[in-house]
Amino acid sequence: GRQYQVSEISNVGDTVELVLEPIGEPMRYKAGQFVFLKFGVRGMSEPHPFTIASSPDESVLRFFIKNLGDWSEALGHRISAGARVKIEGPYGALPVLPERSASEILWIAGGVGITPFLGAACSRLPDDGPIPHLFYCVRTRQDAVALAELEQAAQEGRIVLHVHASAEGQRLRPDDIAAVAGPDALVNTHVVMCGPDGLVKSMRAAVRALGARDIHVEGFDIRTGIGPDLSRTIHKVVTLKMHTRDTQRRVNSRV
């Protein structure tokens, strides 16, 4: 892993904003990728995966980490500026921006699921192809991280921003997406989603009904905030190993 140190850390509601600066050569990555963070602090040395919120053009790494457990809760209290952290990665290949021609780009984010889109939203230029429509779903506008930056990106023509606050009667509905889809619906539209399972499942059905076929989803792990949900894979591997050991014991018994 690469060595970084904390340059900024602050609380935004129940979310920690973490900015890391490299010690030596910065890591190269693409928008939408994630890394594992490992702090050299007792009780926080277990690696945790988080998606990078900064732009690949920046030398620093930026993260928004929601308080969802003991580790993330301790982060805001036990880590301060200057703390060392090991970065392992980058991993993943979420195509936030299309690699081939697309007529439209549609991003759907829920809560800290905004993270994969932040870097691309604030760094892409208005003439870099279709301007993405970003549907950002939060409980209240006060819960929306980096909202000022996203609003600035919208003013500069980098994105078209739609904020939906469910507690304020603005829950995202399929009709909201249909209203901006245009006459060709979502045919040849590059769709990327990241958020809670309920949001992703309902919106995936909605965009498919509107003709979308190029749909990409980032796994949302409720235990760590955002990143790949490895639980199923780990379960399968453990089961396989246990089965292998049991088989070996049976073989030894026969021998």
C-alpha cells in the first residue's frame, strides 16, 4: 500500500469528511474506484473499503464516510490531522462516465452513494459529451454532503442536479426520471446507480421500463458506508474451505 497522511478531517452531520495527502508519489486512479484504508491506530488497523470522492486530477484523496458502526464512529474522534494511513488499491471499475458513445448520462445516488460521482461531477467540462443528470436522494437537504460543490458544478454546466429530500416530500419517483428522459426515453443512455438496495432496485426497474439497457450499479455495503459488498463472496469461500476440511477429515478417517 501507499502511505498517506490526514490533512483534513471534519464532521458533516453523521458523516466524516476525510482528506488525505500523499507521502511521496500519489496514487493513480479512475473516477468511481475504491480503496482500503488502514490506520496505524490501535483498534482501527482493520482495512475498510471506501470509494474515492475526489477527482483523479487532484493529488489528495477525499472520502465521505457515514457513521454506521464502531469503526466509523471512532474515526471522527480518534483520528486527527497528521495521522498516517495506508492506502491499498485502487480497485473496481465502475464506469461513472461512458467508455463508448451515449446519447445521455443518468446518475442516481442515495445518501453517501453520491461519493463515486463527486469527482467526475466537479471535474468534467460542459463540452465533454452529454451533461449528466444527477438525481441525488437524501433524507433532508441538510444531510446532503458536498451539496455546495454540486450546486456550483451545476451552475457551471458540468451536471444537471436534481435533489430529492424524502423527509420534505420530494422522494424520487419514476415519473421524475421520465420527465427528463426526452422523447427517446432512456434508449442509449448510460445509467449509473449507487445507494441503498431499496432505491437501486426500484430505480433499476424504472429505468428499464423507460428503455435503459446500459445500467451499472455500485455495491452498497451498509456495514462500511460504501464500497464492494464482499459478504457473499467471503461466505462462499469460507463454506468451500470448511467443506474441503471436512472432506479431508473423512478421507483421513478412512485411511
